[in-house]
Amino acid sequence: MGRRTTGSGGSGASPASVAAPRGRFPAVRVRVALAAAAMGTTAALTAPSATAAGTADGPGYAFDDNVRSVPAATSEAGAALLEPGRTYRSTLPAGAEAHYRLVLDADSNTYVSVTAVPAPDAEVTAVEGIKVTVRDAEGSTCSSDSTTFGAGRSPHPVAAWGAREAGGSRCQDAGTYYVVVERAGTRDSVSGDWDLELAAVEEPDLTGPAATKAPQSWNSATPEPPADEPVGRSGGAGFSTAAAVRQGVWGTDIQPGQTLFYEVPVDWGQQLYATAELGRADEGAGYVVGALDLSLYNPVRGPVEDAGVGYDGKPRSAALDPLPPVAHVNRHSFTRRVAGMRFAGSYYLVVHLSADVAEEFGEGPFGLTLRVAVTGTPQEGPDYAGQPVPEDLFEVAGGAPGGGPGGSGPGGAAGGDTAMTALAVGGIGAGTVILVGLGVWTAAARRRGGLVR
């Protein structure tokens, strides 16, 4: 959803410890031919009419149906209270900060994700974006994270997160904390006010001592992606309306300037792989920088990884780099895409098609194929001392369309990993993953699209 940069004044467990700039990319005009039977299963998710800035049928963002409106205070005085388990809607004025308040205990981890929603016709720059900082009552920084729109300069929802995490060297006392939201890159924005969606959640402490070192090795090979015919699956227009998918191949249409949201259940010990594909254009010529963007967010809407490609009218693919198995201990990594894989639950795949694609290749819609694979045997989760808020936050929901491990949908052969058997074992040292035996999936994406980072 944009380029991400971070910084932290907190411990290594902070979201800010997984910092890295991110790139953007171009798109393709294409129409995916779905089999008649697959088309019969198409399920379009629409946004709640009372709170939606847009729907899955066009550019815009669907806010949570139960969203509460709160004012954006210009200072800590008068900052509105954010309660874990609730979602809020607010506004970030151009050239100003927005302040919110948290009241926290001394033992739990609290995360706040902020999604910025500029108008679809807003003018944004590559370095402009959203920045989220959590501070204690004395003004010390607990964490800081930012995401920008990137080289595509296409206005679309971008999210960043902040945290107060227990067990670190600062921000450990119970009491009042503040969430400060501002624009990254510049305060002299010409893009007007931005809508905000804020989601606060709470993760309980563990019952006993836990490991404090991130895993040093894990399977970092890229498997062969599912090769089934796409099943029609329209994307949602926001986190709360994300379309549920599992392992398989999913197809839909996407318009220039549109952002589609999908959620994938990933359990403790499992790994997620995903690629987004746009095909050959029917008309037009040229090149669009930052056209197709695939981003991954964890269950608390924290940015994890992103990939993208430029578009010159030929088929293009954007594939996420290999991610570690979901584990509580991942939070101790200083690598963004490792530290972000710290929770089980619903992970979000977010696909954006640059508005500039329309100038070179027409208004579309364009065909989109999303290939998703989840490998590994689910494991027991950490021994939490209490319940998260909301309670089902780290649960893997059943009943999602398609086949997961052992399922019967696309890519879901019995045994779960039939399509994923060609895995090699890689290792990581000093936080750097050594990629072993990269398969056609990632190789093709980079060969075709020239991944920009």
C-alpha cells in the first residue's frame, strides 16, 4: 500500500524495529477468463453504506460498520480516548498533527493501527504518507512507524502502526499514553484533509518467561504457486470488508485507482506466500511507474511486507518475499517482515492499481489474479496469561471459501501441502535471509516486472 519507513525509541520488540523503505510499481491491462463454474462462485463484498467512502466496485475505502467518530485534537490536551477492541474514524487536517489517548496497564502489549484515506483525486508525492508515534506521558517515544505512497504517487489507503510493548527498557508503567498521527515526508501537503481509521487492540502478557531471541533459521525457499484455474472472488474495499480466501487461485477485476482487500487465515507455525498478477493490456502503450502494489498486513493491521512491479503492457506479477512461520518469538527480530509475523489470525493481502494506469491503458477494468499458498502444520500458540482484546483476534476462523490445508478448494489437496512439496531449507543469519532455490513464482515476477524496492 505504499513505501514504509520506521524509527523507534523503544525496545527491539517494537513495530519500529522492522523498518525498511519500500518501493512501488506499474500495472497491466488484462481480463482474466474465468471458467463458467468458477464465475458461479463469485461473491462480491460491498461496503457498509453508512460509513463507506467507497465500495469494492470503485476507488474508495469502506470503513468499519461499527466505527465510532472521534475528534482529532491538535495537542495532548483534549485528546480522545481510544479503547482496545474498538475502531474509530477521524480526520487528519493538512499541515497538522492529530492526538489521541490510551490508558494502559503495565503488563499488556497495545497496538494502534492507523489507516489514512486521501481523496481518490488527491495529489500526493512519493515521500508523502502517514506517520504514527506512541509516546508516554513524559513525552518519551515508545514506537514510531510511517508508510508513504511511494514512486507511483497514486492516492490510496496506507496504514502504519504504533505500540506500547511490555518488557522493554521504556514505556513500561501503567498510565496514560498518547498516539500522535501526522503526515510523513512533508507538512506542506496539497492533498487536503485525510480520513483516518484507527484500530486499537491489546495482546496479553505470557504466563511465564519467553524466548527473547528471534529464530535464526527457517524455510526461506519460494514454493511453486497454486496453478489452478482462478475462482471468482471480489475484493473488499477496506480491512473490515476484506474478502475471505484460503490457499488457492482467485480472480477478479480491478480499476485504476482501486484498492482491494483480502484476508487469509494463518495459524501458529504456518507460512504464507502470495503473488498478484495482471495480464497483457488490450490497448495503449507506455510505462507506468508504481502501477501494481501487493502489501501484507498482520492481524493487528501492522505492515509486514510489500512487492510491486512496473507496467509496460505485458503480463506482470508482484510476489511477496518468503516469510517466516508465524511465531510469538518473531517480534524480537530487527527485520520488518520477520517481526511482523508475530501473531496467528487473519492476515490481509492488499492490492492497489495506480490511477495512472488509466492514462496509458484506459479505464479498464483490468483482470487480477491472486495466488495464495499457506504451508506448514498448525502448532500450539503461546501461553497467554489472559485474553486478547478483541478475544478472537489471534484465532484462525474456519469456513472461509476455498481449500486450506486438507481442504477441497483450489490448491487445497488432501494433506495440505501437495502443491508446496518442492521446498528447500534456507537459513538466516544476523537478520538476513538467504534465499535458497527460488522457484518460478518469484523469479518470474522479478524477471517480468523488475521489482522496485
